[in-house]
Amino acid sequence: MSPQRDRDRDAFRAGVRRLFKLPLFTRAAARADADAELDAFLAERIDRLVLGGLTPADARAEALRRLGSPEADARLVLRRSAQRRQRHQWLRQAAADLREDLRIAVRRFAHSPAFTATALLTLAFGIGANTAIFSAVHGLLLAPLAFPNGNRIVMPMQENDRYRGDSRFERRNMAGALIEAWQQRTHTVEDIAAASEDMFSLDADGTIDTLTSAVVTVNFLPMLGVEPLVGRGFSPGDVVRHGPPNVAVISEALWRQSYAGRSDIVGRTVTLDGRPLAIIGVAPAGLNIPLSHKTPPDMWVPGALTDAVDGGTGSLDISPSVFALLRPGVSVDVASRELESIAAGVPHAAGLGGRLRVMRAQDFVNAGETRALEVLFAAVGALLLISCATVANLLLARAWTRQREFAIRGALGAGRRRLARQVLTESMSLAVAGGLLGIGVAGLTLRVIAALRPPGLDRLADVHIEPAVLLWTLVVSVLTGLSFGCAPAFFAGLHPVGDVLRREMRGGSAGVTSRRVRSTLVVLQIAASLALLVASGLLVRSFAALQRMPLGFEPRGLLYADVLIAGTREQRGTIRDEIIRHLQSLRDVTGVSIGVMPGKGWLGGGVEAEIDPEGHTADVPALGTIMMSPGYLRVARIPLLAGRLPDSTSFSSLGPAGWSSEVLVNRALARRLWPAGRAIGAHLREKPFPGRPPAPWSTVVGVTSDTRIPGESGDVAAYQVYTIDRLVSEVPFVVRTTMSGDDAAPIVKRAITAVDPHIFARPILSGDTYLRDGLAPTRFAMSLLTAFGVVALALAAIGLSGVIAYSVSQRTREIGIRLALGADPSRVVRHVVSGGLGLVALGIALGAAAALAATRALSSMLYGVGAADPPTFVAIALLVGAIALVASYVPARRALRIDPAETLRAD
Amino acid sequence: MALLKGTLDVLVLKTLSWGPMHGVEITAWLESRSDGKIDVTDAALLQALHRLEERELIAAEWAITDHGRRARYYRLTSAGRARLRAESTALIDHVKTLTAILTARSAET
């Protein structure tokens, strides 16, 4: 078929005149078109029938009959079809428009790489950092307990007035009688179990690992709803009363690491305290039960609740944590009240005093981290604010530049809607690109955080991006990008085209509205940056102060070894002396003593003291009792503030248990019990366990300085009593070396085990590691905040300089005129610069106010520096001011270099 | 005569192959060409027209007839022309085959 014939065939018959094709842009138009067609069709039909001889009425009836279906139905069908067509057409058109707009947008972004890169990076950082930190926070703070009955597990604790709020010390010794009473009489609690912790060393291929274990009652794991992965859990027959256990359940992590996940694990042995235990099962991973170790125990052994005082390992009498499983539907308050009332009825159940508190295990797990993470929340919020403000500023500045372009295009006939759509596409693509980059940054940041996590926050390793958080930050940032990106359309609507062009020609000042918006954003940026930087600065200084804070002893070069010696009392004594001799003979050892690393291995208890000559007594519920030999203070470098050291033979008549007859107290305890200063010569003794006769009084012969645990801030030290060591089977040693503790540890261990093969030495704690680990969480937070501060500063600098530089460049013409008229260049520059400084001053003032409010909230975390610390505030304010100055100065100078004639001519 | 399913569409395409027509013209032509044997309701025709328009085998535009009345004219698109060729060939073959079978005089080939 030739094209000519096709065209002929497509031509209308003579007399037919074409109308303009009405495109079906809207549903209404589509419907109208369908209606019109049906009407036209019927009309034509009727015409022809009338021509054929029918009356109009008959013709109409005939036409409707020929239609074949009711008119309304036919109309409906036609309408639907028309609407379908309209939809398709619309979609096609929209897709084409979008492609075109995107193409233009990309080209435009490519033409201004500095702007594009800055905006994208700002968005990416704001979104990425926010998402990462929030996700980490969410993972840490809100992580549910990873076992089936997790939300029904509560922990009854005896609240301790002395240590209220510090949950570490709140777990007191629950008398077995109390737990029995609960078990017998409760209606709200389904089951009660107890657990306490220990450490053990595992000898795998000659390397010794320090691992954690937990002694638990037989019902512990089933109560949590935990099923063993392999083998079985504990049954009542596994418990050895008054002796060490002989079976164990190991953790999945240990199974995979040290036993390579072998399937014949059941029946193999693991060594605890030198004795082999048969492995009967493997517990699944991730059991984040709130014991004092922050990671799940590597091994579980069965134990029984006893009342014995020195049951050694395998018993639960030393400060077990008690867990209770609530019946379904029972609230914590109801159960708490019931447990309390039952406890009140048990004689001597109070034990060490204090009110009973029942806490959800869930909340207990997260208690420590809350404050620090709240700080991070605030910091991240500020960062988001700053990044949004920066992006907004950049977009507004750009929008203003393009006003002219849009005005011209509008004058040339581009539809308003089309221009708006184009602007929208631009902003969308920028926001989406920024968002995608942000996701990438978030993932990367999380990985970095996980890699740098401090010990004890191991849950950070599992943190992933939380969808809700990502969504939220994406929405906020994208909204910012969109709303400010659409500014050009907004501006285009504000001013008539002619005005814009005329104004551009004249080079007059920027529009009032836009300038006000920009100024507000600049002020916000400065304020937020200032607040963030001040908070960071204060926290950094706190950390530095914490590091310098006297611990009361010297951990560097100090080692702590806990040794189990078997045999009769005499044999143990001989071996102990042999160990001491052996250690002292080592080349780099300068001191050996019986004693513990301060903060580790304290035994809890209460104390009763005579506080005046009349025999009145006072109680102090919580105490750290430290067994030592007289040389301990020297080895650990704890100063003796008053009095003298106790006699090494000053044992009381009570036999192995109890304190020596001469003891030391630390200053905090001395002040608490004898504020008038009469500590030396006063009497005190251990508070007896319920149903036991009281111990004989001991005499205070000296007062030591307070010791602290590394990384713990706070002005109040723990109470401590130092007593001469009793020769029990567990002997703690401290060793002072000239090397670092980490290097010396293996040497010391070898020296100890060389004395006798039956000695079991627990893993050696090096004071250097102890110090590092203690300071690690604070250091982590500090580095995070510093990073934040730096990023905030960078963003603020970018936003600030961009805005100021822009407004200065707007005044190029003005500068040119002034120079042409003979003004002094330096005066011109000063004039320009001073314009921006008013904003900066306002920003600083606002920021300082915000910072004050923020730091007051932070004050519990601060140490050694006040919430309104003037030097920090002033320094940061100066820093921000300096940046603003530079940001104004540089473009002003640049403007000077341009030939005035050029600027007048340009445009 | 009832139309086999789907043949209305190809008939409409064929009708339009002579040139643009509006709805009534199309029915009129079909009726006259088939001596009244093809009886299609107007609603069915309009539906067919719209079906073809949705598939872009025909295109529509409004025009004023020589009687001065507005009408919606349909024309074949090139896709429609191609479809017409294919479908009519297929249909004619189909009918030929049926005819051969139905006019067979004996059971043997």
C-alpha cells in the first residue's frame, strides 16, 4: 500500500470538517466525551429514520430499540471506557514529563557541583548519623529479653538506702528461708529461681580463656522458657548438696568456639576449679539475662539455695539474683505487694535491711545505659536540626538566584504548573538521592560503632538499622528538602514577572521574606551548633577529669590473682607462703600481698557499730569487706590516713569465720559512723545472718583513703572494712610489678601454678585492663560526642558561609559602586562583614541559652566541671563567631578584587 | 445471524479500511453489505468501537458531518491496519476449512 493511498483512505469524505481533537485530560472530560458520543449517535440514527419516513417520536423509539440495551447501561459502558482511556493517556503523559524533568534536573545539578555535593552530603550525614545512632539506642535500650517468658520475669531485690539508684549493689543476699516462704505462700508467682555468677578458665589447646559461668537453681532455665539446643537441661538429681557440681550446660557460643560445634558434645568434660564437669547440654545463644556480667554466661551449673556462709563454688548463698515468673496476667505491682507482705511475715527475713523492690528483668537490663543514651538522643536531634537548616539555607539561596530564570521562562509562556512540577522533580530527586546516600551512611556508621564498641556493650554488635527510625529521619529530611526546594516556585508566585526582571536589572536588595527566612535559619543553625558543641565540650572535660580522678589505689602494674588451694589448713598455709615466696622472687615483682583488686571480689554484708561510749549502735547495710594481709595497702598503694595497720596475728576467737579483731575502715565509712572523728578505737562487727549469734566486736585501728572503681563517677565512695585474711581455701593475691599488668599476667600465673599442680588459679586480672575497661564506655561516649561536635561544626560552617557568601555576592554591585565612588576598600569590607555579624550574635545568644538548658539536664553526667562552665561557653562562642567572620570576610575580599566597572556593566 | 465471537471487531476494522466513519455510518455499511443478515445492536457496536480504541487499533476524533451535525469519527491506525490484515486472513482460512468439511459429499477424502 502506498502512503498516498493510505492518506486518501484516511481523508474525510467531502464536506466533513475536522474539529480540534479534545484531549481527555480529566475524568469529567472523559465522561462528557462519552455522553456526547452516545447523544450524537442517537441523534444521527433518529435523523436517518425520520428521513426514511418515521415520525420523530417513532424514530426515537426505534433508535432506542436498536440500541439493544437500556440507554443508561450503554451510557455507563461508554463512560467507563472513556475513563479508562483517559487514565492511560494521563499516565503516559506523566511518565514522559517525569523523564524530561529528571533529565533537566540532573543537568542542572551537574552544572553546580559544589551546591549539589554539599546538599547531598549534608542530607546523607544528617539522615545517616541519626538513623545509626537511633538504631543503636533502640537496640540497646529497647531490646527485649531474648527468651520466651521474658516479659513475665521480675527480680525481687532488697533496696538498699545507701546505694539507691545504683542497681549493682541492690542485689542483696536473699535468705533461703525467704525464698521458701515465697514459694509456699504465693499466688501471683508461678516459680522462683536464683542465679549467681562466677568465673572459670577453660583450657583449650593450651590457651586459657577467661569465661563466665552462672550457678542456677534447677528450675532456672525452664522457668525462662529456654529449651536446650542439644542434650538436656538440669534435673533435681544433678544438684550436689554441700559440694561442687559435676554437670554443666554450656552456651552455644562456647560450644561453637571451643568445641567447633561438634555433635558429640554431650558427655565431654569442661573444667571448673580444677575439677571436670560432664557437659549434659547446650543452651541457645543470646540469653541476655540480667546478671552482673553483661554478656550471657558461657556455662551453667546447677546449685541449691543454702544458708551456709562459705559454701565455696557451686552454692548460691553469695548474693544470688532472684528471678520470679509471674503468672500470666499478673501485674508487677500486685506481685510486688504480695511478695512484700509474705516477706514481712518471715522472721529475720529482712537480713540486711532495706525495702523489697520488685523490678521487671527487662528494665533492670537497661537501667545503666539510659542516661547516656538520652544524651545521645539529644545530640542527634540537634544534628538533624543543623543538617536540615543547612540544606534549607542552601536551597533557598539557590532558589533566589533562579528567580530571574523562572521569571523569564514564565514570560516566555511556560505554564506555571509545568514550572512548579519541574521544581518539585528537582527537589524530589535531590531529596531521594540524599536519602539513599543517608541509608548507606547509616549502615556504614553502624558497622563502625559496632567495631569500636566498648567491652560490656557487646549488644552493639548485633545492632541493625531500625526501619521505623530510618523512616522517621528520611521523612524529616526529605520534607525539608522538598519544602525548601520548592522555594523557587514559591518565589515565582510571589512577584510578578515584570517586577522581578526590573529588580534584577537594578540590582536591588533581596526580598524581605526570603531574607527573613534565611536569617532565621542561620540563627537556628548557629544556636544548635553552639549548644551541641558546648555539651560535647563539657562531657569531654568531664571525661578528662574522670581519668585524672584519684582512684585511691594504683591499678597500673597491679595484678589480681584468685587461687584455690586444696588440702588441710596447714597444707594450705604452707602452699600459700610458698606462692608468696615464689612471686616475690620474680624479677619484676616489687610487692606481693593477700588482697583483692579494689572493686573486685568485695564480699557484701552489713555492719553494726558502736557510735558512742554509751553503747548506742548504728547500722550500715552495705559494705565491702576486704580480706588482706598487712602489706596490702602498700602493694595496692592505698594511703593510710590515720592510725596503724592491724597486727597480722589479730584473729578473733571465733575461728575461721568472721573478721580479725583489728580492722581498718575507709574514710567514707569513718565519716558515716563517727562524724565527730572518733573512728580509731571504736568497735564494730559484721551484722549477723538471721538466726546466728552475733560476732565479737572488732576494733578499728586505722583509717584508709577511699578507693573507687575506674570509670565510676560520683562523689560518694563505697564503705569498706579491711580485715586480716582468714586462711580459707580461696586466697586472693595482689602483685605489684614494674611491667604493665598485661605483660606480667602470664608470668605470674606460671609462677603460681609451678608451686603445686593442684592449685587452681582463676584468670589473672591486670589492673591496666581493669582501668581501660572501666573507662571505656565513657571514652566511647566522649568520642561519639566529639565526632558529633565536629560534624555539627562543619555543617554549620558550610551553611553559614554559604549563606553569608551568597548575600555578600549579591552586594557585589553595591560594592562596585562604592569603590567607583572612591570609598576606602577596607571600610567597604567592614561594612559588608558587620551586616552578617548581627545574626551571628543573635545565634550565639540563643545557642547559649539552649546550651544552658541542655547541660543542666546533663549535669548528672558531668564531673569536675559545672553545667554553666564559663570557659567552655566562651571558647565555643568565640569559635563560632570566628567562623562567621571568616565566612563573611572571604567573599567580601573577593568582591573587592573585581573591577568595579565590570560589576556595573554585568547584567 | 449471530456473529461468532470476535468477528465484530474485524468487521469494524474492515469497514473503516475505506476511510473514517462515524458510528451510524459503520452500522449502515455493515447492514447494507450483508443484506441485512448481520444484525448487531448499536450498543454492541459502540462497545466494540471503544474496545478497539482502547487497544489503539483505531483512533477517534470529533468532526462535523456534511449535515452539520457533530459526530465522533473513527479511523484505522497503522496497528489497526496490520491487525486487520492478519485477522481477516486467519478468519478466511478458518471459514474455508469449515466450508470444506461441511460441504463434504462423502466420508472419504
